[in-house]
Amino acid sequence: MTSLWLDGAPATTYPTPEPGLRFDVVVVGGGLTGVTTALLLARGGASVALLEARTLGAVATGNTTAKLSLLQGTHVSTIAKKHSTETLRDYVAANREAQQWLLGFCADEGIDVQRAPAFTYAGKREGAAQVEAELAACRSAGLDVAWVDELDLPFPTYGAVRLDDQAQFDPVSVLRGLAAAAERHNAVIFENTRVTEVIGDEVRTEHGVIRAGTVVLATGTPILDRGGFFARLEPHRSYALAFETPGPIPHGMYLSADQPTRSLRYAPTPQGELLLVGGNGHIVGREKTTRSKVADLVDWTRKYWPGATLTHSWSAQDYSPIDGLPYVGPLVPGRDHILVATGYSKWGMTNGVAAALALSERIFGRQKDWAPTLEAWRTRELAGLGTALKANGGVGLAMVGGWARAELHGDGDAPAEGGGRVGRDGVRPVATCTVDGETTAVSAVCPHLYGIVQWNDAEKSWDCPLHGSRFAPDGRVLEGPATRPLSPAPRHS
């Protein structure tokens, strides 16, 4: 599955580092948060290196639907239920400043951006109450939203919130523009460089040690377990498809308030406009079949846009914090040597830039007015305690269930093409799959916190149901908190 944005984009060719280098700041993660942070720090005169485990934009940023919007589905009302109006307004202020910063950058660099209204709509009658709650929360937050009774869409809707003059773009073009600007300010970018540990000023990678005064983890979810952020986040995976359609494509950004989620936008390409449809999100590693999620989106699209032809399908991973607000600040309370940015609840285009603005200011000894609201360690997080207990209860069930299922399935024939299964070799759970005619067996035990991985039949990957680590068929790390691969299964003579 390759996203519209990454398909056909020229490959990046950043080097790997020589050991022994030293920088003021090392930024880990080559997505929107990491590259923007590197640019801001380099502009301010810091010596900066950015380390990306794969290639720039390979994970969330290259697989987003790239809506730069202050209307965020029902997220504003979700925050309003758990926090004060002041906190809500700070969150919106952070996102507004981030939106304006990125729009200004794109204008300065000549990067194409489409301005369009954003809509949160009810796809069912019972969803109208959620939309009304979003309208009220957005107004409390100072957003100039309006109620709309009807939308020009080919399926029934039951009211919507509208916010004009929002934005969308090609995220890979934006990311590469940011990277080029960072390099012009003497930031150094390295790809194919996985960070495995940070001890003191040593940033340990598979290519050796780099030293840094400050380390920023902009890795989706922190790759260091100190701070226990994995227990404060819930990993979600969702899907996006691009279609050529014979009829008109709506020129707005639409997101349903009810389930199953449906997200719509258009995308200009040299060959004409495409319709982008997204949705069907779920917790990582806890679905029997993910392929059915994609098939359902295809069927739904062809029902309402007859003759639609699928051109691309892809997916992305997002992390939801327990109280609805991102975590931006120190990995461990009171120690600013290692800083993190995570928990964007699927709204990383604004929150990722807001995190970069907050972290760069913090490193330079300054503070944004709204930054305390996004602080990584906040006493008001008790508002999300119930969510945390529920999420970690699910983790516990996934742990027990995974080990139990592995015990029930012994060794057998190789899975069919595109299939994977978890069995056991003696007492060891083994994950076996067949992809492109090659059958591979690896340990089924996630090296992060020992969950049993599940086969993702849509993306041909092994996904951990505990905290969202994902692995290629041969065990290589794709994303998540894990920094080590699934080990090879023992061979028997």
C-alpha cells in the first residue's frame, strides 16, 4: 500500500552518519514535527542533526490525508468535556498559530496549498447531537463556525458544522520544502539511521554514537520507555483511498461525527482531480482482518460515486492521549535533556507544527503563551483517568489473549500467499507469513513489552496489539515504540 503522496515522489538520498559527531540538538524522527523542529532550531542558530530510521515522511506524514484545519471532527468538543474553556482556547490558539506558520512557510516557498471549507457532519440522525456539541464547543473556543442543514454530497446527511478558509496540501511536498529550508540553515539530515537508546549525551544508533546536548523525540510515539508514554496513548490505524471519478468531486474537507468514520477531500494531480476517502479506524493489532476495512471503503465509495476507479490505497497510524491533549515537553518530569512530542489524535498537521514551535522555544529558553496546556506532564490529566484505565485494560486482555491463541495453534503448513498466522514451536510463539512467494518465520513476541503480534492482511505486516509496534514480514521494525526487530525463528535440522 503506497500513498498518493509517496507514489512517484523522487527518492530522498540523505546519508547515514559517521560516529563521533556532536550537535547542540539531535531530533529523532523525519516527519512534520521533526523536520519543522529542526528548521526552527537551525534558524535560531543551534547546530542540529535530524535522524530518521527510514526515509523522510515514510510513516505518518507521508500517509496522512493532510488537512490543515482548526475544525477537527469532534475533537474540540471532546476536549471541552474534559477541560476548562481556558484550556480549550489555548489548544485552539496553539493550532491556529501552527496553521498560520505553515501557511506562511508554504507561501514563502511557493508550495501549493488549496484553501477550502471544513465540515463536521452527521451521517446518521443519531449523530446530529454530536455535531451540535461540536458547534457549541467551537464557538466557546472562539472559532467562527456555522451550522449547515444540507451538504452537496451524494449521500444523506443530518446537519453539519462549517468552518471556512481552512487548508489542505500534498504533505510530502511540504515536508521536503521544510527539509530543504532546514539544510539551508545548516541542519544536517540523516536517513536509514535508527536510534536504539539515549544515555546521557549519547544518542546510540545502528551506525554508532552521536552526542547531543538536547534530544527531541518526534517519533509518533516515544521510542524510549522512560516516562511510560506508551501507557498514556492508544494507537489507532485508519485507511485512505484515492479514486478517479466520472462525476464531480466535492471541494471541501468533510469528516463524519458518527461511526464508521468517513473522511473526504479532493486532491489535484497533473492528470486531474482525485477523490480521497478515508476512515474505518481501529486500535492497532486488534482486528481479525484489516483487508475488510479497505474493501468496505471501496464498496461505500462506489455506491455513492458509481464508476469510481481506485488508484491508491494506504493507511496511517495515530496516537490518542488519555485526556485529549498532545504531550509536548520532557520525557521525564523536570529534566529537559530529552523532549517528546506525541498524542495528536489524528490532527498532526496542526499539532505537529504547534509541538515544533513549543519545543524550539523551550530549547531557546522561551515559552509560547499556550505551551503549558500541551505540557507533557500535567496535573489535570486526571480528567483522562477513566480512559487510561479502559485503554490499559484492553492492553491486558490483548496480552493474555495473544499468548493463549498462540498456545492453541501448533505448527502447520505454510500460510497461503498474503496470509500470516501465529503458532508455536514448543513454548515459543512463532509468526509465519507468505509474501511474494516467500515464507518467513520470526518470533511472534514483540520486543517492546512482549505482546504477541497479529497479522495485518491489508498491509502484510506484523502488528502488536499492546502499544502499536509494527514489523515487516521479515521482522524489521516499521514503526511504534519498538526499536529492535522480531528475532528470527529457530531453524530445525
